[in-house]
Amino acid sequence: MKRLLLCTACALLWLGTAMSQDCKKTDSSADQQKYMETALQQFTACQLPLDNACRARLAQALEHLYGVKDFGSDSRYMNSTEIGKKVSSDSNWEHLGSATDQDALKKAQSSANCGKAVVAVFSSETGGHVAIILPGPLTVSYGWKVSVPNSASFFTHNPSKSFTGKPLSYSFPGAQGIEIYARKN
């Protein structure tokens, strides 16, 4: 009987450890980095007002990096405003919380590190902005007073300011009003 209890306890301990392990990936793959650099170069060359091909870069990046096909296809991709509205109302996307919440930011980075699509959304009457959370480490933002995830942003109002591989605080002037969403698998 003791042996059975010991074996059961060991099996439960092993199962609990296996299920609770966090994904430890902290960098984008070489393919992902190359894709983002190319997409960024193409986007920064876009002229204002942006044409549909330039507006599609965000949705195309999410599709290429994470296999997410929620935001259209070659015939028509959603722009950042449409993406923001979709993730906030689509049951395939989980609301992780606000960018003012350190736990939500940690979940966002952990999810991206484990290969999930994660976005930060600022919605406004005039459009808003969506940033992609990329694999990587959390970085202290002294302006936001929290540690923030790694990100990429395609700025539709000023393409030359767009970037990849910088802290989320480079995407938005402050954390207020920014909501974080992760794609459910």
C-alpha cells in the first residue's frame, strides 16, 4: 500500500511539474527576425497616404509570424483599427488586461515567448494603434514605471518611425488606454 501511495505521489508530482513548466523561448527565430526586418524596410518606404498594400503589413506580419489568419487574406487585409476592434470582440482572442497592469504585461511576454500571437491595442475615435508583442525579455520602462514586453510597431501616420525589437513603451506615449490580447490556441 505504501508503495502504491509513493508511486501515485511521484506520478502526480511529475505531472504537475510537466504541466506548470513555462515556455523558456526568449528570442525570435532567425526567420522571424529576417521577415520583420524586411517587412519593416518595406513599410518605412511607404508614402502617405498609405495604400492598401502598406496598411496590410501588420496583418501580414501576424499571419507570417504566428499563422494567424483572422485578419484577411491577399485579396484584403484588415488595417490596425479593424484589427483592434476584432481582437476585442472575437472569442478566439483572450483579453490579458491593461498595459498599466504588470501581471498582464508579464502574461503578454510569456505568451509571445511560447509562440502565441499577442497584440497591444489603443483604440480611439480617430483610429488608434496596434503593436505586436514579439518573443524576448521584459525591459524596465522608467516612463511607464513597469517592465514591458518586446514589440514591433507599424506607425500608419509616420512609417519612418516604425520599428521591431524595442520595448512596448516605444509604441505608445503612455500605458493608459492600452489593452493586451493573446490569440487562444
